[in-house]
Amino acid sequence: MSIKSLLIGQPIETRKESHERLSKVTGLAIFSSDALSSVAYATEEILLALVVAGTALINYSMAIAVAIAALISIVATSYFQTVHAYPSGGGSYIVAKDNLGDNAGLVAGASLLIDYVLTVAVSITAGVAAITSAVPSLSEHKVLISLAAIALLMLGNLRGVKEAGRIFSVPTYMFVFSIFALIGVGLFKYLTGSEPSPAVPVEAATSYVTIFVVLRAFASGCSAMTGIEAVSNGIQAFKPPEPRNASIVLIWMAAILGSMFIGISFLADHYNILPVENETVLSQLAAAIFSKGPIYYLIQAATALILILAANTSFQDFPRLSSVMAKDGFMPRQLGSRGDRLVFSNGILILGLVAAGLVVVFKGDPHNLIPLYAVGVFLSFTLSQAGMVRHWLRLRGKRWRRNMIINGLGAVTTAVVLVVIASAKFLNGAWIVVIAIPVIVFMTKKVKSHYDSVARQLSLEGAPRAVEYTHHSVIVPVSGAHQAVINAIRYAKALSKDVVAVYVCFDPMETTRVKQKWNRYGMDVPLIVLESEYRSVIEPLMEYIDGVRETHKGGVITVILPEFVPQKWWHHLLHNQTAWLIKGLLLFKRGVVSTSVPLHLEE
Amino acid sequence: MSIKSLLIGQPIETRKESHERLSKVTGLAIFSSDALSSVAYATEEILLALVVAGTALINYSMAIAVAIAALISIVATSYFQTVHAYPSGGGSYIVAKDNLGDNAGLVAGASLLIDYVLTVAVSITAGVAAITSAVPSLSEHKVLISLAAIALLMLGNLRGVKEAGRIFSVPTYMFVFSIFALIGVGLFKYLTGSEPSPAVPVEAATSYVTIFVVLRAFASGCSAMTGIEAVSNGIQAFKPPEPRNASIVLIWMAAILGSMFIGISFLADHYNILPVENETVLSQLAAAIFSKGPIYYLIQAATALILILAANTSFQDFPRLSSVMAKDGFMPRQLGSRGDRLVFSNGILILGLVAAGLVVVFKGDPHNLIPLYAVGVFLSFTLSQAGMVRHWLRLRGKRWRRNMIINGLGAVTTAVVLVVIASAKFLNGAWIVVIAIPVIVFMTKKVKSHYDSVARQLSLEGAPRAVEYTHHSVIVPVSGAHQAVINAIRYAKALSKDVVAVYVCFDPMETTRVKQKWNRYGMDVPLIVLESEYRSVIEPLMEYIDGVRETHKGGVITVILPEFVPQKWWHHLLHNQTAWLIKGLLLFKRGVVSTSVPLHLEE
């Protein structure tokens, strides 16, 4: 108990739950870290996919970046409408479930849960890559550093991060300003000709290869779009008018994300930067523009910090979504209850452990994790937009046709991109997610059907009224006459007038001794001696119990097992565990309840 | 249950325990397999220790063999006296404990237990070496074959090996005759000059090295002496007059062992056989004398069989010794009880698992295991002989001086050999045993002191007479009104007139609903609502229970926990385990007993 409070602090009372509302400036900092931080790796992923075909295709990178920026604006517009239509919070799970039914909701929910886990794994490993780019000697410890970062986030979130807004503003804005400074200075240096213009690529590639490589690069770049839906989940966190403020923050975020992404991709192209093993593209770019001085290290630090913040948002989204799904009966009930510090502790633990597992399996390298990433994101986008289409069709409110077309465009676009990503990256790891989503959906449905069946079976409606038992027999199996047994007999006499002690005989001499002792100490409870042919206590005892059950139909039987509680754990190994075996067997006998009466040993 | 009876057979009734007595011929077969089988590896171990110094010291092997044969006759004479002095069975544990006290007995017991484990590991791996010498292609699977052999022995002994004597006679006598045939034909061929006389070794070694190497070779050769005490443990298994028959078998065994050992060592020396990687010395010798025809394969088969039998004797000795120690309170009580098939199942399982672990750790190679072997054997020899010296000193019967001198000579000789073995082989693995023996002794003493303390605490002598409780309060913590709860209430009403249901309130709305339902279904049991500030059921409940305990001093409290038993194991994961937590906490509250009342779910 004390280790727990040292790590996560003292329990907090329920009524102290805070209801702080966010301004647009802090709201942007809180909800955009996931989306904005992805520019730290998205450009690099595009380049990495293109260089597979040699340098010939490198200059496609700008075109891909522009296409993704266009996609960002389509998706953002689509979510703009969701924010206004679901002012109480319109996550993909809720929108899809409300409009398209449970199955669509569960698919969206499974996609999002996977997405949150991957956000932690990708952001932390990319953040560590920013650190090891600046301090290469740390690079051999990258897995360890990533695991330590996840452990810290877990602990911080189990404590419940207070004053979150103000702390979060610092690295987010530090990152935004430093990236814009990088782009500005980089563009200036490029335009004033102080840097060389890019060499024209000369290698050629066949057109099949070109199409496939470019599609895969596009799919990789789509990792920039993760987190764009974050605002739509948290509308109620904003100051009123909530939908208006939230939607403005959404547009700001999309604009900043789009321009940072295009800017970095443009500069990487024109500064001839190619992905290398132990340094990120952003680090190379910063070094090329500012050389490795204080400003370079500031950019790396801001990058690492915003990526860690991005991971932190998942530590709030994952437990919240699983608690919503748990309340709907699709997830184990334990995910829906708040812990000592008013947070959903179980969800935080599960997320941290699964993400840590992924970091270990994928050797702490974000490049290995990214192919898994975008499938879940775009599946939830598609379902959410499709749900909105259905929403407008059903409600037919003001300007419903226009709204429906906008969300329809979003749905179709993201569906097409989803297919592109899943197929282009299938063999690189997307298959894992393609399998995992239906598996999770299947599990959630099994969970739900179990809860439903339990609720049916526990219901009192229409069931016959309970009647009192007509008789209560108490049976105490004894191994002799000693303190633990007498303690149990004393308790048994408090339960019923009908108490018997049962002794299983192995050795007639011993039995005679026990009988004599019983006459003296047995509190006038009759001792019944059963014969055992096979040196087992169990069979004769069970037969006796069955006999009593036959005699007193409509009655109930209590079997009292004398037990002693030793002082040290290893003492348990030194005693027969027959009592456990008897309890286990009695659990399946109806009309029989077993009780252990503990005697506490002092030494 | 059915898998168990398939593997080990149906339970056997206690009265069917057999009391078959052994003739001298079957007695020799049963008790000598451990001792006789060691000639399969003892000569090889001597040679292996000598060749470390080149071939210069090889011709010491005969001298060492003769020394060990002399040692065998000393030890056998000493045990001859033990057999007559302890006709009911004079194992080292009993002789040392009776005459030298508990500590000496425990040291002897620990040594023997270790010795039995090593007998299994060494004999099985040596038996597999006999097989792989004949069929070299099996040699890469030697660990697997050894483990399979141990598993078979475990199963066989768990079933209880019947008609043991007659089956055991076959391989033992087959081995004895084939080894004597080998020696006879080998000697004949050597003496008639049809084989080359040995090359005279030319290499030299310094005298320090010589002494150390020869002592180590002697220590290795002492592995031939394991099992020589077997007869003294099982005197009562012989036909009357038991001590006389047993002692005659002991002398036979020593004579056969000594002559086989000297014979093999002599031939190995004169046929210039040196230890090689994948073929045993005995296999090379048999091949040299008979070439690889049917007789060769017969010898290998007999060797493998007798070694497996030797391992089998440990499967009877280890459980028997641990059951004796368990009855004295020095081992967990479970080792003292017979299983379904009248054998000490727990001891058999422990022996098999530990021996299998040793085979894996030491890579299935008997050469790696032998350095651990002889320490335990000679320690138990020494203690047993020393105990006999004390025995004669105390009793001073007929010819006690002569008897004491014989046992004293045995004790001193084996003590000297023990020191030689432990120091010469210390770094090769003997250190493990030197550490393990005091550790086991310490554990046995801890076990004994726990049992003594429990017996003291459970004793009824002198303790105040038990009085009946003055009051019985029943408390049922409920999570609402449903079948499982009503089932528990129904049971509670059978226990006492004073029953209350306790509900912990998190949400006032929900509480009102529960109260209404309770009025309808609650069987007129009062519902007490407790407030919780920290979303925990535990604290308010515990406070309430403490309050009731204060009110009814001299009374007892039963806490009834409604529980439902799901159909599938994974369903448990889907329910809060609060009931378990409550039970765990109540275990440490005196005057409070907790009971789960199960409701069985149908689906």
C-alpha cells in the first residue's frame, strides 16, 4: 500500500474531480500535440519509401506532401461538421455506433484502441530518435530509453496529471515556433542562393515500380494525419461556446500541420537531405540550416518533448475510450472504474504494457512501427465520416445536403486512402492490424454477450420469490482434536443446532485415540467416523455430504473447514492442502456452502 | 482424473499392500544393481582423470583399482556389522540419528537424498552413453533420451512396480554374466598372446602433478562404491533369518563388484584403451575383445539395462527416506503420505524433476555429474560407521571391542577418502554438494521447528475450555438486488436471526433504485447504506464490521459474500474481484468468518 502511494500519491475524493475548461490557446496545445508532432517523422517516412527505388523518385516527395496536405484539409473540414453535430463529444466510436450500428462502432473502437497504442510506441521511439540524433552515443540504449519514457508516462498518468493545460502549452508552442523558424530561415537561405540548388536526379525506373513506390511513399506520409480527430473527442473540455471554440482550434491545427509538413518536405527536397541510419531527416535539416549550435539542440529538444506529449494524449484517450466501451458492456467492467486518483488506472496500465511490448518487439525503431500505424487511423476516419453521412440523411436539418456531401467526400477519400495504405504496406506490417481489428471486435462481442447473459440470469423479474431453507445442517470434517478444530466447532455451534464432526479413519489405533480426546474436548458435538479404503479423505466425506443432502431436501448444508493461518508464506507448503481441494469440489455441489474458519498461529 | 488413472492406473486399497519376502538370489538382483552398475563408468572415470597428465600416468590405473577394491572390502565388512546390529533396517540416517544425534542424522539424510538424485542422473546418462556407444547416430539426442527414461521411471514408480524382484533379476544377472564373460575371454586372449602387450608410456610428469592427478583419479574411481549400503536399508525385505541372508548378499555383492572392477581396469590397461569422446571405455573393450558382433551388442544392452535399474532403486529409496524424515517432522508432511497406488508419489515426482533438471544443466554427460557424486556417498558412509562405533561403545555387548575397531577402521578410512574426494574434485563440482548439504540440513531444521511450534499452539492440554459464542451477527455486502444477492440472503437467514445487508453508495440515484428493489425482493432483511468518499467498497465495509464487533463482544460475525460461478474460466476476468479482496482482508480479522455463497450461472 505504501509503495503504491509513494509512486502514484494519496487517493483523491470523488467530489474533488475538477472541471477546468480550456481556452483556445491551451486547447490547441493539448489536442494538437499528436497531430503536429507527426511532422517530425512523416517527411522522413516518405523519403525512406522513395529511396528504395534509388534517387530517381526523390523529387516526387513534394507532390506527395501536397497531396497529403489536401487530404488534411478534406478530413479537417469533415470533422468541423462532426464537432458541430456532436457538441458533447463525437469520437469515431460514438458517431459510428450511433449512426451505423454496434458493429461499425466496434470496428471504429478497435481501430482507435490500436491507433492509441501505436501512437505511444511511434511517438516515444521517434522522440528518442530525436534525442539520439543529437547525442549519437545514446543510440545503442534507445529501447531502454523508450521503455523508461513509457514507464514515466504511465506513472504520471496513474497519479493523474494536474494543471495539464499550462504544462502542455510550453513544448507544443516551442515546437511550433522552432519549426516555423527553421522553415523561415531555411527558405530565406535557399532563396538568397546561399545554399546549392538540388542536383537533378538521373536514374530511371520502370513505370510499374514508380506507381507502387509512390503509393507506398504516400501511405507512409499519411502517418502525418494521426491525431487530427483529437479535438472532436474533447469538445466539452473547451470554454463555451464549446463547438465554436473547438472547431476554430481544429482549423488552426490543420493549417499549422499542413504548412509545417509542406515546409519541411520542401526544404528536405531542396537541401538534398536523404534518410540515414542514425540521424533523423529533421535533425539533418536543422543541422544544415543552423549548424549544430544552440538553436539545433533547441529544435531537437522541442521535437522530443512534443513527441512525448503526443504519447501522453494516448494515455488519456485510450483509458477514456475503453471506459466508454466498458460502460456499453463491450470491455471488461474493470476498465470502467476510476482508481484512487480518479483516473482509469487499468486502461493506463494496459496501454503502457502493450506499447512497451511493441517497442521491444520492433526494436525501438519508429520505421518498423509506422507501417502498422495508419490503417487504424483511416479506418476510424472512414467510419466516422460515413456515420456523419447517415446522420444527415436521418436528420435532414438545415443545409443537410451540403453537409452530407462534405462528409461523403471525406468518407470516400479516406476509404480510398485506407485501401491504398492497407495494400501498399500490407507485407510491411499492416497485415498485423488487418488481423487484429476483427479479433478485437470478436472479443468485444463475446464480452458483451457474456454480460448480457449474466444480467438475464441475475434478473429478479418474473423469477419465483425466494423461500427460506427448511433445515440447516453443519458438517465439520476434522483431522483430530486440536485448537483449530475446536475453534471451528465453536463457530459451527453458533450457526445451527444440527452440527456433526466427521473423522475419516485410516488407522484404527489412531481413531480410538481421537475418539477419547473428542469425548473430553468436543463440546458435545457428535463425532462420526467414516472408513476410507483408498487413504483419501475426499470420497467418504463427499458420500456423507450427499447422504445428508438426500435426508434434508429443501435444506442447506454448511461444511466448515478448520484452517490455520501460518505466519510465513512458506509454511503453507508444509501443510496438506486438503481443505482447498474440498472447497474446490464443494463449489460445484448445489445446496452446499463451505466456510474456512481460520485459527491464527502466533509464531 | 481419467488422465491420471490412464497414466498411473486405478487406486489400490490399503489392505492390498504386499509383503513378499526375497530370496538371496533375487535380493542380490534388487539391491546390487546400483553398486554393480557403477563398474560401467568407474574405470573410465579413473582413466579420464589420468590422461589429463598425458599417457605417463595411465599405468597407475591398476593400482588405483586395487586400492578401491580394498576400500570396498573395508566398507562392506563395516556394513556387515550394521546389518546384524540393525536387523530392522539400518540406513545411515537412522544409525547416525540414533547414535550421534539429530544433526548427524540430518547430515547423513541430506547426503543420501543428494546421492539418490545423483544416482538417477548419473546412471541414466551413463546408460544412455552405453546405448549411444553402440548406436552413435543417437548421440545428439542423448539429453532427450535421458529425459524420456527418467519420465518412464517416474510413471512406472507412480504406478507402483509390481513383481519387482523377478523382473529385476534378468538384467542384473545378464550384466554380471556378460561382464565376467568379457573378463574371462579378454584375459584368455591376453594370456595366450593373441593381443599386443601394452606400449610402455614414455612421457614424464612432475611429482606434484603426479600426486594430485592420481588422487583425483582415485576420487573419480570411488564412484564405483555408490550403492554399497543398499542392502543395509532393506534387511526386512529378505526371508528369515533376515540379517544373515542380507549379510551374505552384501558379501556376494562386494566380491562381485570388486572382481568386475579390477578385471575391467586390468583389461583396459592391457588392451591400451583410452577414454574417447563418443564411446565408453567398456564399449571399446567389448569391441576389442568380441568385435562389434552380437555379443558386443548384448553387453551394451545389459549395461544400459542395469544402469536404468540402478536409477530405479533411487526411485524407491528417495521417497522412502523422505517419508521417514517427514514422519520425524524434518520434511514437509506431504512426503510422508502414500498416493493412490500405495507409493510415496510426491517423493517420486520431486526426485524425477530434480534429476531431470540436473541432466539438462549438465548436458546429459555423466562425466560432468560424477564429480558431484561421491561426496554425499562417503559422508553418509562416514557418519554411519561413526554411529556404529558409538553404538558399540554404548551397548558393550559380546565382542564389542572387535566390532568397534572394525567400524572405527571403516569410519576413519571413509572419512579420509571423503576429504580426498571433496578437495580433489572441489572445483569440478563437488563444491555444489558441499554447499547443498548444509542448506538442506538448515531447511529440515526449519521445517521441524515449524511443526513443533504448530503442535504446541494446537495442543488442547492446559488450554482453557472453549465456550460458546454469545451472539452471531451476519453481514451480507450487496452490490444491488439480483439473484446472486438474494441467494446469499436466503442462506444468511438460515444462519442467524441477526442478518443485515450492507450497500456501499457511490451514486445517490442508483442507491434510491436499489432501495426500492430491496423493499420488494429483500426477504425482510434490513438494508444498511454506507457512504464512500474514495469510490472504494472496502474501507466503509471494514469500518462497519469493526463497529459490529465492538457492539457484540464475545460474539462472532459471519460476512457472506454473494458470488457467481461462471461457466468459462475467462469469464472471471470480466468481473470485479472485490469479493476476493474482502475475503483476504477478513482472514486477518479475529472473530470474523467470511463465506462465499455461489450462484451457478447456466451459460
